[in-house]
Amino acid sequence: MVETLTGADSRLEPFRAELTGYCYRLLGSGFEAEDAVQETLLRAWRSFGRYDEQRASLRTWLYSIATNVCLDMLRSPQRRALAMDLSPVGTPGPNIGAPAPERLFVQPVPDASVLPADGDPQELAVQRETIRLAFVAALQHLPPRQRVVLILREVLRWKTEEVATLLDTTAASVTSALQRARSTLKAIDVVSGEPFRPSDPAQRELLTRYCTAFERHDITALVALLREDATMSMPPFTWWLRGRDQIRRALLDPDASCAGARLIPVAANGSPAFWQTRPGTDGAHVPFALVLLDVSEGLVSGITTYLDAARLTRLFGSPMTAVPAPSGSPLAVR
């Protein structure tokens, strides 16, 4: 029996990253996705002796277990969302309200948890697009089973018959669910943006200029890199801003100053992302927030700053192992 379970571990573990990506798109939380995959692999490990490869491939069997785990977790009527879906646009100033529960927000996920380490560059570009915060938030508008169908068919490219078998339904039912899911997504105003492209010199230059302006606390240069209709939000607050001028006013507020802060690149949600660190009481830098950027047409179109740094370091690891760029020099982006 021990030999059988050891063999199961070696056969199941290679599926962890793709299962985590699947569960993340369904659940909208890196923490919940990791929990779901851990439960999936535990259930598979316990029942591996009864697995019949003649009935389904190992991959299909694992996705079936993961789907059931996630559908159980999605029984709550509350869907995760971005701040823009939770409250009206705000105004700069100290009155940003009280922190909201974590469960209200789409949460970030490390790229390493959901993307293959040695994937094809073109395929990785597609995968990065489908873990962007805006896309994952849009998915949360779908009923759970429609969400499953759309992810399996449109993102993971399963055949209709394969999805029907997994969900124990008909091909016609899968096709109908996919059509309804597509219609819903078309009606949603998905935040514009493009995934992080390591080989794109224009995008790298934009991000380097952004980081340099941020670390110099050059608000004029920083705001010049924003789209006119750019948004800024700071989970766990539902407060958010729209517009370059409004963001400028917020950044110039002395009580909200980021002077002295640094940005350290991190791989998150297939997007340009950074740890923001600030000097602690002893002068040493400590994690303050995780910042994800939306980039569109050569400018920054969205800034999402997750303030729960202590919790997120448990998922992403500490940024303090990275060597920060020298003061006043362009930050090397990834």
C-alpha cells in the first residue's frame, strides 16, 4: 500500500500548477485555489487505488475532483469582485471608509503557482491573459457551472464532449451554457489591459519609467504615464478613483505620501506587478503592499494596491530576499 501511495504522489504532483490555475479562475483567490488543490490531491491520493484509467485519463479524473471541490466552495451567493464593482467612484481625501472583508475581493495569485515553468512563450501569453485580475473578476459574474464550462472550453480548450463527460451532462447542455457565459461576459465592461510581456521593450521601458518616477516620488512624471481614465484602488477598501487628475490629487496628499518607498518586481496574475516596501522604524525596508498594474496602449490604465502585505507574503514569499535597485537608477523590471 505504501508503494502504491508513493507512486500516486509522483503521478499527481505534476498536475498541481495547472489545477491551481483552474481553481484560481473559478474561485478568484490564490489562497482558496491552493486549498482547493490540496483537497483535490488529498482526495485523489486516498482513492488512487480505485482509480480506473480505462474510464478516464488521470488528468480528467483530477479535474473532475477539483471541479466538485470548487463547486462546493462556491455555494455562497457572495461573489468576489474588484473595488469598481463594489462601490461608486470615490474622491481623494482621508475619508476612504473602513476595510471590507477579504472575501469580497478578487485576490492575487503568484504566477509560479498557476503557470508552467517551461511553457511555450505563445501559450504563456494566453495563460497570462486569463489570470489577469480583470478577467478573473469578470468570470465571477458567471454562475459556477457556466464558469466551469467557459474555463474548460475557452481557456483550457477542452472539447464539448469532454466537458459534458466531466459534468455528467449532455453536449447540448454544455453548448448552451457556453453561449450564455459568452453573452454575460460581452455585457461586462472588462478593464482594459495586457499581460506582462517580458520580451516587449516598449512595455519594459514604460515599467522602468514608472518605477523610477515612483521611487523618486516624482508625481508629475508618474501621472504622465497614466491614461486619462486610469483607475486606482486599494483592497481591502472599496474606495477607488478614476481619472488622472483625481489620482494626482490623491498622490499629492501629504498624509498618503509614498516618499521613500521602493518597488520590487514580483510575478503575479500574469501582469506587471511589484512589492511596495517602506522603511520600518529601524530604517530597514518592510513589505507594505502588493501592486498590480494594468497596461494599455503604452500607458498604465489601472493600479491595484493590495494592502494586506503580511498575509500575502505567506502566499508569495517575502520580497526582502530581492536586491533593491540603487536609489535614482532605473529599476530593472524582472
